Amino acid sequence: MSAALLLTGCSGGAGAAGAGDTSGDQLLTVPREDMGTFTRNFNPFSPKAAPMTKEAVYEPLMVHNPADGKDTPWLATAWTQAPDGKSLTFTLREGVKWSDGKPFGAADVVHTFELHKKLLGGYEYLREVTADTPQKVTFHFTKPFSPSLYEIGGHYIVPKHIWSKIADPARDTNATPVGTGPYTRVEHFQSQSYELRRNPSYWQPAKQRIAGIRMLAFSGNDSANLAFTHGEADWTQTFVPDIEKSFVAKNPKTNHYWFPTTGAMINWQLNTAKAPFDDPALRKALSRAVDREKIAKVAMNGYSTPADCTGLSNAYDTWRDKAVAASCDWTTHDTEAAAEALDAAGYELGADGRRTQKNGRPLTLDISVGSASSDWISVANIIKQNLAEVGVTATVKSPDWSAVVSSYETGTFDSGIVWSNNGATPYEFYRGAMATTMVKPVGTKATENYHRYGDPKADKLIDALAATTDPKVQRARAGELQKLFAADAPVVPLFPGPEWGAYTDARFTGWPTKDNPYATLSNRSVTTVLVLTSLQPVKG
């Protein structure tokens, strides 16, 4: 029996127990498949923050929607980048209050970014943040930096009057949060479920049409999907196998999904800090052995499409250089060509049908994936089968995600299925995949670029892309980065990640769809706040 089946008797009228409840007190029920238990931690600076902390409790200055490329003013009503690219000014929305009734203003924005730099680092280009007026704040940079609009604009804002008095903001669990978001009041917190109720001071009260959110904890896709397909949740971001049969067919009038392939590129990352994975010829040869069509069709249930050698997700279709994508073949499945490339690179096939490294040792590798991700485990197993066809032995290792991520962060892994950085422009992707500034020595914790690859030529192009606000120049630099990526294969792109989103409109309507892509259906995205303020209960 799933955990959710045991929870339907809890208060809130959520899930199957409340399916017929059309009162004004319905809770939007959302499962999380990646955490077996919840901890009452609503600290947005903490990596262990409870789900919906940054989506329902705290809000950003603006919301960028990758589904349609639009920017929506939120806590800020307008913004201006200086012509030289060295500053960015936001005009803040008037009349916004924190959930404790105190006014929101520029001092909160200044304190948020000062605290972020102190606790988490980053924002190296940010020299100073100034409150020009109570409703206007300017970010001053050490250099022109055009991606700042999205990095800064999409950042959550916390109240200075609360966080300036917290003795240890890095460790404080912020159990009773104060935010500007629509749902800030924590109720009925248990290890496997909790509720977030309406913020009594929300600046858009007319958009708080749902009573609140109820989160359910699960330790994997299977149990979360069981609860969802049995009608115990309204909205999920889990991978649901054969969703047409397992979910939609149960009630085609109410059960729907939308999986736009605008998420982060999903890569097979080989640890370039280890031989022989530091050899681009090997990476390309192994990539040629991978059957992306089968991965997309079988492991991903047809929810995605094969990647090309630009490495770009479909979120960047307008940036893609089609000539580069068509110019190389190492993302095209060809077992015979892969074998020939391995031969040519010096990875010889022995009489036993197994290949050796140049030093004579067996060419073997591990593929690490978290046990909760059944879809990615299937991806890894297909790669394993593909490699066996060219004489390379792979072992799929699937402990829990915490152990896998730890091996990524410290650089002790061989290879793994890894999400890439994703942003409004390709800057974030190429910086995460190729910048030397992102490379950490093995044993030193890395938060991105787990494959530990850097190219000084990429640094220059990445900096040039960030230094200009001219769209034509930006695209030219992005095109050069695509050529460099295609030449070096720093990671092996597999498929653009779908933005998972399945929902039932039995109890709530107003969901984003392909025809109305006002947000993505990912409930772990900054666009989640757009969904939460658009949904409304079905009237009985």
C-alpha cells in the first residue's frame, strides 16, 4: 500500500478522499517522489529546504517562462539594463506586504543578495546592491554581464526584518516562514505530509482561489505514481510510464499531461578527471554507440527526442546553429562506426570480445544513477547494452540519489546520467559544461560541471556572450560555442529533458497547456507561482 493511501484520512480534504469536495477549502495535492520524509525546513538558502519554499512562500522579482520565452513582472514591475551592461535597475511593486503585514521594499532585496553572497557565494560579477529609493534597487557589476537579468530577476527575496535577526542563517530551519508568496502558513506538518495555507497579506488576494497546498512524501517514482494515478493527487512532476494508458485512459475528460521538451539537456557525463575519459576521441566513439532513438522511445516512453551535437535543449531552438548540428556525426547511432572509431583511437578489441585501454587495462566503466529515477535507470541500461555491442563493459550502479550526487560532487564516479544547467540563454549551459572557472579538483565539492571539463577557448566565448546585450553578437558567440562543443564533446548529450507535468482538472482548472503555455507544469520551477495564482476550484 502506498504512503498516500494511509494519508487520505488527514485533514484538508485532499486526494481521493476529497475528490467530491467542491467547497472553498480544497487543497491542491502534490506528491514528491524524491524524498521519503519531510523536514520542517523553510530556509530558502538551505539545500534541504522543504518543497514549495521557493515556489509558494518566497517570490522573485520577475518570472521567465521557458515554455514561451516570456518575462512576467512579479515583485518588480519594470527593469532597465544600463547601455554598458554594468548595472541593472529594478522598480519594485508598491503595496506588497510580507505575510506578517510588514511592507516589502528595496532594503529586503539588498539584504537578500548580501546574505546569499555571504552564505552561498556566487554572483562574482556583483559588486554592490543599492537601495536608490524604497521602491527602486540597482545592482552594480564589476563587468558587463547580460545574463544578470535572469539570474537576479529570478532569485527569491527574503524579509530583512526577519533574516537580519537570525543568528545562524545558514543553519536556521525557518520553521515558521514569513514570505510574500501566496501560500506561506504552515499547518499539519508531519514527516510524510504538510500543508501550506493562504498568506493573509498577499498582494494578489483575488488570485488565491485555492485554499492551499498539500505535499506528500514518497521514496521513488513508483509509489508516487501509484498515488497519483489512483486519484490521490492533483498535479505531479514524476515520470509516469505509459501515461496515456496508466493515467489519461482512466478518465480522458479530466486527466491530462503536457511534457514540453524545454527542460535541461540530459547528458551522459564521463568523468574527464579520470583516464581514459579525458580523451575526446573516446567520448565521441562511445557516444556513437548510444542509441538515442531507443532511449527516447523506450526508456523515455516517447516523451523526448534525441539530442544533437550542439548540446542544446529544445528551450534554445532559436539559438541553435543548424549547420553545426548537421556537421557532426558523433550523436548519431552507428555501432559499426563506433567500433571503428574505438579502433582508430587505440582502444583495441581483444580475442575475448572486450576492449582494452591504451595501457592494456580493460575498458570498463560504471554508470551511476539514483535508485528513485526509474526512467534514468532504463536509460543507463540501454547505454550498457549499446556499449556491450562494441566490446565495452558497463555496470549500472543505482544507490540512492544522495550517494550518487556525493560521488558526482567529489569526482569519484566514472560516469552518470546528469541534468545540465538551464536558463533563459545558452550561457548557463555552456558555462556549466565547458568553463574552466567551474572545474573543481577531485575531492573538492563541485556543484556543477561534475565531469570536470574546462577549455580556455570556451572561457573567452562564454565571457564574450555575457558581455554584450546585442542579440546578433550574442548569437554569433553562441554559434562559436556550439562549434567548440561539437569538436570536443565535453559531455555526451542524450535528450532534452521534458518538463514533467501531469494533472487532473477534476477539482481544479486553469492549468497551463500547449495551447496556453503561460507557465511550465514543472512544480519545481520559478513559474510554479504563475500556476498557483491561476488555478481555481471546480464549482460543484
